[in-house]
Amino acid sequence: MVDRRGLLIILSSPSGAGKSTLAKRLMAWDSDLEFSISATTRAPRPGEEHGRDYFFLSEDAFKQQVADGQMLEHAHVFGNFYGSPADPVRNSINTGKDVLFDVDWQGEVQIRNSDLGKHALSIFILPPSIPELRRRLETRGQDSDDVIGRRMLKSWDEISHWGYYDYVLINDDLESTEEKLKTIVSAERMRRIQQPTLQQHVRKLQNEFEGLS
Ligand code: ADP
Ligand code: 5GP
């Protein structure tokens, strides 16, 4: 039996708050972390690769996977479908590996309500201010003004769900947010439910204890 059951670590934030940057830093910190590669019906952006960034599916193929029960969660975001394939997540957590999810609040709610919900750890990233959120979207240099405007409009909807999350971090200083994130993950790995061999250990202690009398 593996010593540890993996966590489902869910990171959400309004676009531009720093979620992808923090996710990359967390992945670089621990090579045992697996990233949950989502399926989506949106078109790939320049530089994105099928199977690395997303599984890019047609709407029919996506809906078929949902109908076949292959998605742990799925949602309609910015006019496209997104979903997290369930099998890789189950395999990873059963072999003691944590899985990192970059999903919106709808994904967080569904994962929490799934049969794996007791292993979920959800963290919401807030920006220090709305002008700073816009500044980050602009300096990232990935989107047109039009797309930035749409992301900003959507950001309030995402922020309004902050109360569903286990932890909420204000990403002001990047280094200190990264440290807090690692502290949270390190502590949550020691939850009783994440340590399936504890019972065996306590039984051993009990035998030793009884051997004394
Ligand atoms: P998200 O994934 O939430 O959309 P990104 O991780 O792409 O956001 O971050 C948006 C931009 O803000 C990037 O250019 C990133 O380097 C920058 N950024 C992230 N965190 C901070 C921070 N704490 N301070 C300043 N800039 C940041
Ligand atoms: P993007 O298209 O910019 O990569 O992602 C847009 C939004 O979809 C982000 O808020 C991201 O967190 C969310 N998202 C990406 N994959 C999934 C997924 O599998 N499920 C859900 N619910 N949201 C996702």
C-alpha cells in the first residue's frame, strides 16, 4: 500500500491574478505533482500543443466523453466547453501523487461534490487590486485590448465565488505567495485521510503496547 493518497489541488482565480505562474512554480518545486490536462472545445492558441496544454476536442467528441462519464467535472467557460478527464486523476492519487487543476469555480464545486471530493484542496488567488489585475493582463502581452476587456468583465463573476474555497491568497508579492502555497500543500499532505497506512502503524503500536503488559 502507498504511504500517501494524493490531493486534488485546485487553483482558481480571475484571469491575470497569477494562477498559471504559481501553478508552474508549484510544479517545478515538486516533480511528483501531476498537472491535470483539461479537454476543451476552444481552438489552440499559437504555441499550444494537443496533449500538453489541453486535449483539443470537437464539440461532439467532448459531449461523448461527458456522456460516457469520462469527465470528473465539466463546464462552459467563455463560450467553450472545458473538462477534466477522470481516469488520470484517479490513477495519480491512488499512487500517492497530487494532481494540480487549473479550473474555474464551477470545476471546483463539481470536484468537491464528486466521490474524490474528500481529497480536494482548493485555493483561490485574488489580485491585490483591480487596476493591478488589468496591468498584469496588459504586461502579459498575450491578449488584444478587446480580449482584456472581456477578461476584466468576467473577473468579477470569478472573484464572487471566492467563498467556496478552502484557502484564499492575495497575490501581491509573488515570492511570498509562492511560499504560502507550498506551506499549504505541505500541511495538507499530512491530513489523516491522505495517509492510508496510518491505521497499520497504529495497529503496530498497539501490538507493541500490548506486548509490554
Ligand atoms: P493567470 O494564469 O491567473 O491568468 P498569469 O500567471 O498569466 O495569470 O499572470 C499574469 C501576469 O502577471 C504575468 O505576466 C505574470 O508574470 C504576472 N504576475 C503574476 N503574479 C504576479 C505578482 N505577484 N506580481 C506581479 N506580477 C505578477
Ligand atoms: P483558457 O481558455 O484561458 O485556457 O481558460 C479559460 C478558463 O477556463 C480559465 O478560467 C480556466 O481556469 C478554465 N478552465 C480550464 N480548464 C478547465 C476545466 O477542465 N474545467 C473547468 N471547469 N474550467 C477550466
